[in-house]
Amino acid sequence: MRDKVVVRLAKRDDAEALGRLYERNLSLFSSDEPSRDASFFTVEGQARALRDALDEYDAGRQWPGVALMDGDVIGKITLHDIRRGPLNMAEVGGWLSADLHNHGVATDALAHLLRIAFGELGLHKIVGYAKVDNIASRKVMEHNGFSLVGTVERHVYDRGRWHDEMLYERLAPWCDGTRPSADG
Ligand SMILES: CC(C)(COP(=O)(O)OP(=O)(O)OC[C@H]1O[C@@H](n2cnc3c(N)ncnc32)[C@H](O)[C@@H]1OP(=O)(O)O)[C@@H](O)C(=O)NCCC(=O)NCCS
């Protein structure tokens, strides 16, 4: 199963597949994703979200990706808050269809995304946050060589309260402490 996972840049045509995927996976978003308006989880909502995400991509601030298996969209994986200049870093976030959980699929999708991040995008560092009890998300980062920076207190507001999150980071494999990017 795992060697079939690929990640590619999202496109506007993915709205239908993503909307259907969200509709089938609504239960995932009751605990681990920040609360959103209900319209977001529909084909129309995804069409709007993709337009916004691709505008951000054009501006160089985001790399909105989808994970695919056998050509089907099975999840979302995005580099957001891309910051160039002396930081040259981004934050990763994503989710995967519940019927595929615990088979290493997200671990492989993140590995593919990191090749893009440190290769064609030339980023220096990727960070990721996970709620303290989101073991699956934390393991996906740990399996991909992220190290734990520490606890960020009251980091995300969700369903009526602030939650602590664990901050992880992963440096580019080519980083020797002197070069700002892969080709720098
Ligand atoms: C986070 C998420 C993408 C992980 O996807 P996945 O394909 O199941 O991840 P993987 O199978 O690659 O790895 C999950 C690991 O966590 C482990 N795991 C999952 N739940 C666990 C639990 N309750 N206790 C201990 N380990 C657990 C799995 O066994 C696996 O570890 P292993 O490979 O060492 O056996 C998926 O759970 C998801 O979409 N969650 C909802 C959205 C979300 O939380 N996104 C991240 C926000 S920061």
C-alpha cells in the first residue's frame, strides 16, 4: 500500500474529490482540526478554499498539496506560512482519510513532501505542531526525523478553549549551518 502514496500540488479540479473526502471524514474534524464553518466541508467550500490556497501559492506563501493513492485523492498536506529571507522555512499541516489510518500512509506522504520542500522549494526548515494527545500526528513527524522543540502553551483556540501544542522541527538534510537554501 505505502509505496503507492504520492504528493502533488493541488489544482482547482481537486475541489470535487476534496469536498467528497471531507464529507466522508467529518468525524476527523471534531477534535484535531481548528473549528471551521460548515460550508468549508463541501465541494463548493473546497472550490473556494482551493482558489484562496492557489492564490497563496502564486504569492509564494503556500504549497497546497494533495496525497494520492492509485490516482485518488486521499488527503491534504500543505506547507503554509512559507517565509523566505533569513528564515527560509514553512509549517506543515495535513490530514488523511480515516479508512487509511495507521498503515504508514501519512508517514510516506510527509516523506514525499519533505523531498519537495528541501529539493525544488529549497527550504531550510519545516516546523509542525500537534496537540499533546495527537499521538498519530506526533509519530508521523518523529518517523520523518523531526525533533521535538517543546511545548507551546495555549497555542491554538478550538471549541471554546486554548490548547497546548507540541512544536517539532526538521532541518534540510543538506543544511551545514552556512547555506540559506539547497542551491545557496
Ligand atoms: C495524523 C494523521 C495524518 C496520521 O495518519 P496515518 O496515516 O494514520 O499515520 P501513520 O500510519 O503514518 O502513522 C501513525 C502512527 O501513530 C500510531 N498511533 C496512532 N494512534 C495512536 C495512539 N492512540 N497511540 C499510540 N500510537 C498511535 C500508529 O501506530 C503509527 O505509528 P507506527 O507507524 O509507529 O505504528 C491522521 O491520523 C489524521 O488525518 N488525523 C486527523 C487530522 C490530524 O490530526 N492532522 C494533524 C494535525 S497536527
